[in-house]
Amino acid sequence: MPEGRYRVLALCSHPVQYLSPIFRRMAQRPELDLTVAYCSLRGAEAGYDPEFGATVKWDMPLLEGFRWVHVPNRGSGGESFFGIWNPGVWKLIREGAFDAMLCFTGYRCATFWIARLAAWRARVAFLFGTDATTLVSRDGKSWKRSAKALFWPWLYRLADQVIVPSTGSQELMASLRIPPERVTLTPYTVDNDWWMEQSAKVDRRAVRAAWGVVDNDVVVLFCAKLQPWKRPLDPLRAFAESKIENAILVYAGEGPLRGEVEAEAKRMGVAERVKFLGFVNQTQLPATYTAADVMVLSSEYDAFAVVVNEAMCCGCPVIASANVGAARDLVAPVAREFVYPCGDIAALSRALQFALSDRQRLRGLVAAARERIRVWSPKENIDGTIQAVRIAVSRMGRAVAGSGSLASAPPSSSAGSKLPE
């Protein structure tokens, strides 16, 4: 095996539309010999998503362009500790002759701890992290914050290198007194090239016409699940308060609050200027972003929110609450006025007025959004990941492993298999 090439196992709970393009690019890098292990195939196979309130199967190739295996799940498949319980991970790690593994399952499932113990026994460098930027949990319960303050410093010291997707997560690790040399930034990205290419193909006028939008109208987009922590009522109330002429508010997403948002739009007298698209699958999203003039993400909890990446790739500037992880790294560099205190309807209304009251300024913001996202790309993510692997393997004090049974295929191959029960 060439010098400096690392045999890496990436362990994932299920195929994710954001990670698959990264894995395809990783498989082409000469520094890596990558295998991806999935604890389930949810997402690649159709299944009910309770947060969307719909059966979801992503209409993107999630399992192509890299070597992968499916490790059978003996757990319930739910959100409990034993929801993801894949005993076969033990044998995969112990016999795989890997140099390092990237664990993306999360520590609240049994498989994470199986993987951690197996990596320790096999002397495989173990890398994991978090996208969190605060100790505050999504449900706001104070006991969880206190528990994290005690548990997380110990937890993240279990990593041979911590990988984090944002500068906010880096600061969180610093607050937990994790030494900075043990933390590597691997920016949370999407497949920028794909989004930009798809956006360039969009007939913007035709998409807007299908929404009932005429040339002089401006479109404000909300693209997220209609869940309480996304605060979908905030954009509606700010939209109504801003009183911007010729403005349309479009909701792309499904969830339990849809009925409440529709009723509130009628109560506020703006229902004729609010459109609901429902669940929008991945291949349809470039047209949705490209047809909008600005997107609002009002979440009270969003560890990063890669919808911000997607929108900016499509030339759609984003207004985000300060609680959105991407606000600091992606939104503020475009316009500081686009980051507002979560729940402050008046501030969000002012941000909308700033964005949409001057068409020439808006064109400048579109260009700034595209420029910012060009340097927050898969290249930076993969470069950071390779650097983190090098540091972790070096810290283990072990030589780079040779090829084994799972590494016989070339790094660019696409192969899938299911490990025996």
C-alpha cells in the first residue's frame, strides 16, 4: 500500500443524502482506502419519517461510488439506546485491519459503544465528534444541560481525534477543555458542484409561474420540517409585519404544524400570499431555492442546518436565527444583518425589509452568498478529515496497515454487501 494511505472505516446509522457525495469523493482520494458500514438502509429504502409525517425515500443515489457494507441491526430501529444495536460491528472492526474509523452513529446508541470498545481492542484510531454548538438540548430541559456539562468532557476525551463541522462546535469543545490540538474542523458541506450545476439548469421564471408568482414579485422561502423547534410561525408573522409589496411566502416542507401555520395565515389576512409545497425531495430542491429571493431559517435549535449550504449554492441568500449553527460560518459573512435573535419577530421583519427593499443590493447579496459557499466545500471537509486521521493514527503510535480482505477492491469501486447475522 502506498505510503501515507490509510484504511478507514466510516460507521453510519443509515445512508444520508449529504454524506454520500462526500464518501464518493473520499473514495477517489489516494490517501484513503474507504469502507462505509451502515447500521440500516433507511433513506435508501422507503420508510415512514415521523418528523416529515410522510414516507420518505431520497431520490438520489445514496449507495453508489464507494465500497459499503450493511451490518444487520438487531435493535428496534427506534430512538432508544438499543434502537441501533449492531453486534456485527465488533467482528468487522476486529478483523478489518483498519487504521482508523470515523464514527457517525452518535453516542446514545449501543453500536457506538460496541465500535469504541472494538477499536480500542484492535488499536484502531477512533474519531468522532458532534455538530452541537451548545449544551442546551432541543427540548430545553435544564437537567440535560447539567448532565452534558459533566459527561461530555469525559466522552470527547475518548476520541483519538475529535471532528467538528463548525467553528461553533470548536468553541464548544474548548469550553469543555478539550485541548485544541485534539479537535479538527471538518466543515459541514453538501455537494456544492451538484447544487450549482442543477441550479444553473433551472427555468426560474417557469418555476415561479407555477407558484403563481409574477416577474415583479419577491419570494421568501421557508425550507424545513414544520416542527415546533423550527418555529415555522415566525417567518409568517415577520412576513405579515414587514408589509413588503408584491411579496410571496413559500413553505417547502411537511410536519405537524402545517395546519396551525395555515390557520394563522388566514387569521392574519395573508393566506392568499402564502403557498405550501409540502415535502420536496432532493432533486426538486435546486429549483425551489433558485426560484426564491431569500430563505428564512427561524429555528430555536439547529446544530448546523445544511439547507443553508444548499440555498447559498443556488444563489439564494439566507436569513437565520442566531441559534442556527450555520449562521456564524455561512450567513454572517454574507450579511451580519441576516443573523437575528431567535424569536424576535421585529428583528426578522427588519431583516426581510433590508434584504428585499433594494433589488440591486439583493443581487450583490446573491453574489456574496455564492462566493462564501465556494470555500466551504467538500474539499475543505475531506482535507480536514484526512488531517484528523493522520493525527489520530500518529497519536496511536502505529504504522499504517496493509491491505486486508475488505480492501481488495480499488478505492473508486462501488460495491455493497450485507454482513452475515
